[in-house]
Amino acid sequence: MNKLPAIDIQEISVRFRTPDGPLLALEHISAHIEPRSFLTVVGPSGCGKTTLLKVLSGVLPPSAGEVCFDGRPLKEAAMTGHIGYVFQRPMLLPWRTALGNVMLTMEVTRKEMSQQEREGEARRWLDIVGLRGFEERRPHELSGGMQQRVSLARALVFQPRILLMDEPFAALDEITREAMQDELLRLWSRIDTTVVFITHSIPEAVLLSERILVLSARPGRIIETIDVPFPRPRTEAIRGLPRFAEITEHIRGHLRAGRADIESPERC
């Protein structure tokens, strides 16, 4: 099963039980994600962005609706071992080296490989993300940006068909964040993977994405789906284009309006 699947999110709603009663996190979310596309989800804090990723990964079943891969429901689509996840924090094992952390993925998903083959692939991906020479360093010996590169290599080493990224650069300083954005653009041009990316940064979403889903405040609903018109390959230079500023401000206007609705006394 090598072909990348189209992903259809069909009327997804997610409701949680809490001590204060039911909490509706997402409501009637529908979207179509083309194979090998880059989709970003933006929205205010607490609008259900991470919840949506959990539904796509199969970790969290929706309360209503379903996710389909090439027309087959997620639970029937045999996607186990084909979905990679990059978290906001690197989530590295502190007792393992960078090499050992990357190899961990293959120890779980590629048991047919020999130890030597796993090590070779792990070294190759550490080289690809710019960490040659740091293979034997443990997480505390690496900067935040380097740790996130290890996390990215760990997610990509088994060549996932879908890569879910939950605000992976949020904890980095601005310079390192921009460097990681460039790195992700470079890597995505080389790999056969569909990316679903979560961020609070509107400029980051416009720089990286082909399409952007803008969610409302909780319960998260799709306000608008925006096609990003810039051709690839992309560089930081597009930040200076008038159209980049227009799209960024358009999305920011949606989020400002949503915040005003939340804070309006008439709606409390």
C-alpha cells in the first residue's frame, strides 16, 4: 500500500464529558485533503486543533462523523504504522542518544530490519535534518532546535504516509523557528508525505501551506478554507509580498472577530 490516500473528514464532532457537564470541542468539521498536500489548521486557543489531530491519528474516536482514507473508514484503512506525529515538545527519551531516539521508531514499526539497517537509516535521516556529528549526543546536550530536528527525523525515518505536526516550532525562539520552517519546506519537497500542521502563527501557516483551515473559538467550526496561491519552492522572501500580507491580515481578521464574540457581554 504505497499510494498516498486522500483524506476525507466528514462532519466530525467531538464532545467530552467533564465534571461541569458535556463540553463540545469540535462541531461539524468537514474537509478534503489531497494526497501529498500541506494543510494547516489555525484558530484560537482551545478551539480543538489538537483534538482534530488526535481524531486523524485514530487515537480519539469522534462523537459523530468519520474520517476516511480513500473512501475507507479510518478503523478499516490499515493506517497503523503509516502516520507520523511531531509534538510541540520533542518528547525525546533522555537516556537515549539522538541516534537511539531516531532508531526507536524503527524498533516498533520495522521489526523486520536488522539493527545495522536501522542504525544506517537513522544516521541517514539525522544527516538529512542537519545533525551529522551529533548522533551520540543525548537530548540535554542539544539545543531546542536540534532536539526538534531529532524529533522530526524520528517521525520521518519510517517514511509515514501522513505526518501530523502539532505546533512543532512553538517553543523555539524566532530565529530558530524560521530556520526550522525552511528545513520543513526543504524536507517536504523531498518526501512523499501528506502533512497536517497545527500552528498559532498565521505567517507560519501562510508560508508553509497549500490550504489553511480557519477554525472558530470553541466549539471549533470551520470559518473558511483558504487556498494559498504561492508557487513552490518557497522561501522566506514571500513574506515581503503584498499578497502574503493580505492573506495574513484576512485570517487575523477572522480570529479577531471570533475573540470579540467570546468577550462580548451579550454572549456571556
